[in-house]
Amino acid sequence: METLKGARVDWAVGSMPHPAEEVLGDAYLVREYPGGMLLAVIDGIGHGPDAAAVARIAISVLEADASSPLASLITHCHQKLRGTRGATMTVASFDFKRGEMSWAGVGDVTGTLLRVEPGGRVREIHLLVRGGLLGAVLPTIQIQVAPVQDGDVVMLATDGIGPGFPATFRNGASPELLARRIVQTFVRGHDDALVLVGRYYGASS
């Protein structure tokens, strides 16, 4: 668990490399910054060591200035990945003071925010991902902003995770348990696969 100034996001990652590879070509980042936290999932195109090398370039960009606006981070990743095989990416940035999450995605990645509403109904809020490839084709970046409240869960996944994985959500289940269930049930088996699960707990009193 990562904590900062009374605000926190618990998180866990589940992953599996391509069946023919030992090196995972997908990558993730969880990075605190003053007043918030950045979560990101990167899919280096293809699989194996070459894909992993591309993903690490994107990770280094995000690590360098995690507090920057998402549009700037995505654009910088695109510039740094020129001449490589490219990558797809989804990023989510929590603002603890505002109680908001900003997020965006480029390429074949997935983001879902899950919230338990009064009465127990689970609401799914899906990230609108723009087509494109960082390093080659950068679409118009669209940043979505959503209010977040205690217990909200965000799931970010690469395309090695099949559709329907938010159905694993159970109120009160830990991020570790959710990530493990997703990998056990929804890995496609023909690509690298990675899912990052984060639960927002807001600011403590």
C-alpha cells in the first residue's frame, strides 16, 4: 500500500507473459507525488525483451514527472518512443485534495472505475480510449475526469486481458484478490497480459 498525507490508494498487479516468453513485455507504474498518485499500464507492441524495452522507456518518462498533466505525459511518451516499435498506454492520476481521478488511454488498453452505490448496485464507468500508437500515431488526447469516493476501484489492463474482467469485482475484496482472479480467469493466452487494480480510500479524518 502507498500512502501520502492521509490519503491513500491500495493497489495490486497481476500479470502473465506470452506463453513463448519469459520476459513480460507489459509494464506498470505506481508513483506518488505531492497531493496525488499516478497509476499507469503500458503495453510494448509485440512481446518479449524488445517489447519490454519499449515499455521501460515509457515508464522512465512517467517516473520523471508523475505530477505533470496527463496530456503532457502522454505527449512526452509519444516523442520518446519515436523510432521504436511503439506502445499503448492507459494512465490514471488521483488528486487527493479534490477527490478526483483524471485518466486517459491510447491504443488497445482498458480502464474501468467501479463504484458501489446506495442499495448495493455496482456502477461501471468506462474509460474512452482513443485509437493510436505511442511513437507512431498520437490521437487527440481526451482527458476524462471523474469524482472518486472511498472504496472506488479502478482497473487498468492491457489487451492480453480479455473482456468482461470487471465482473470479478466484489465489494470489499482486496486489490490483490481481484488482480489474481482476473489473471486466473481472463488472460487470453496469446499475448502478454497485465492488470493493475487500485482502491481509493480518500483522505482520513
